[in-house]
Amino acid sequence: MTSNFANIIIPAVTTFVVGILMTPLLTSWLYKKKMWKKKSVVNAIDGSLATITQKIHNDAERKTPRMGGVVVWGSVFIVSFILYFLSLVSDSKTLESLSFISRSQTWIPFTTLILGGIVGFFDDYFVCQEKGSYIGGGFSLKKRLIFVSTITILIGLWFYFKLDMTSINIPFEGILDIGFLIVILFFIVILGLYSGGIIDGVDGLSGGLFSIMYGSYAIITFSEAQYDLSALSMAIVGALLAFLWYNIPPARFFLSETGTMALTITLGVIAFLSGHIFELLIIALPLIVTTLSVIIQLLSKKYRGKKVFLVSPLHNHFQATGWSGPKVTMRYWIIGVICGFSGVVVAFVG
């Protein structure tokens, strides 16, 4: 048990250190290349003028770079490669045990983390360009959804046909076999999580919440003896803490698409591999509420002709009411800890 515990803590500490060390180089490049939005948001999703959002974010004047998510998936990639390489060339059992890239547990979530990060990176890059067809928008929402949907369906089919995953655990009830519906459920869950990536908008908010969510699943998977999956989760936590070190107000950069796409998809994959899917509804509640606030706002404006919130997503509503950015962030962190703890408890006793 002690050895297994060390094997998940060491990758976390290492990704934190690597993330801290790589950030000055990354930020130097980001500021040199002016990798920030060149104009503020003009319209909301429904096409109406986003006047409140412009006042809150003011991207054109703030000039805070995007692509901070590179610190997260980049440090996890570097540490994973080093530990895997050392396990191959060394006869040390200790070094061999530290490598957490395994076919049975972590190949899929590791791949989604890196692939989502790379696609998101190019989206961020195009968003920051002053010229070209992608100015101010990057890949269209449709193209991003096509990518996420494609990778989600492929992984869902892999779960069903290769891993024989056909059942889910319902807390306090037991195992329920749903057959091929597992693919559809996976599709819905991943798209729902990805939509919650819009929570990245206040300094420190997304980094802290994602740290809590991945930390929760690190505990759950460790308790299920899925040590490689737990180590990967903790490695991501360490990388997120390195990102958060530089994202405390005033933020040096934003997580942006390269971070949120990688982290939301991978979180869903880890939840399914852990066998604790329903707990995700509790652990990822801040993301779910964020998405619901946007849906509620759109439906209310369309069918009632008026808003429910001053502006959506919900965290922007709180800013519009007068809450400072740090107040929004800290209170969301508190809610995140409560949700994460509650999800872990349900996983243990359910």
C-alpha cells in the first residue's frame, strides 16, 4: 500500500516541478507572439449584443495570453515519457513501478489528454491571429463538436467491443447492464463535460476546479486498486497546480481550449474506466451547472423574452452583480471541494 501510494504521489510532484520550470519559457513565447484575443466578444450565442460580457472580460485591452493548458498536458506528457523510458532501460523495480502508462488502464485517457490538447492548441493559435479567416474565432463550434463527437464515438465503441463494457454502477442500487447504450451514454456525458469547459473565464477558477475533480477520481481509482489510472489523475493534478501557480490573479495566461478540451474529455474517460460514472454528476457539478445556466438563459430569452441571469455562464452573472473575480473563484472552489468530497463518499459507501 505504501509503495502504491508513493507511485501516485511522485508523478504528481514531478509534473508540478516540470510545469513550474516550463512556464517561463512558454509565457515568454506567448507574450512575444502576442497570443491573446485581438478583439472582445461582440455577440452572445443567440446573436444579441454581449455588452455585459464585454465589460467583464474586455479581451482587447486585457492582453492575457491563451494556451496556458499547454503547461498541463505538456508536463504530463514529458513526465510520462521520461518515466516510461526509464522503466524500459533500467532494471530497477522502483523505476518500473513509477511508469503509469499501461494498455489496460491509461492508454485511452492519456491519448485523449494529448490529442485534445493539440487540437485545442491549434484552435487557440488561430483565435490569436490578426489576419486570416480564423480571426477572433479559431475553429468553429461545429468543427470542434465534430472532433469531440468523433473521438467520443470511437472510444465508446472501443469500450463496448474491446473492453466488453456494458454495465454501469448505480450507487446504493448495484450494477445495471445497459448493453450498447453504454456508447450513447458515453457520448452524452463527454459532450456535456466539454460544454462545461466554458467555466474557464475567471483567474484561477478552472484550474482549481479541475484539480479538485481529478483529485477526487485519483482517490476513487486508488481505492479500486486502479493504480495507474490514479497515478495519471494525480499527475494531471500536479500539472494543474503548476498552472494554477501562475493563474492566481492576475493570471499570466488562460487555460483556454487547449486545456479545457483535453481536460473535459479525459475526465469523462477516467470516470467510465473507474466504473463510477454517476458520481461524476456530483464531482463535476460546477461544470454541469455552468452548462445548464447557458441553456436556461437561451431558452428563457427565446420563449419568455427575458433573461434569468444578468449574463451567462453563471460565474459571469456573479461578476455582473458586483462580485470580484477572486470572490467568485474562491466560492466556486469551496463548492468544488464539497462536490468532490461528496462524490468520493458516495463512491465509497454506494
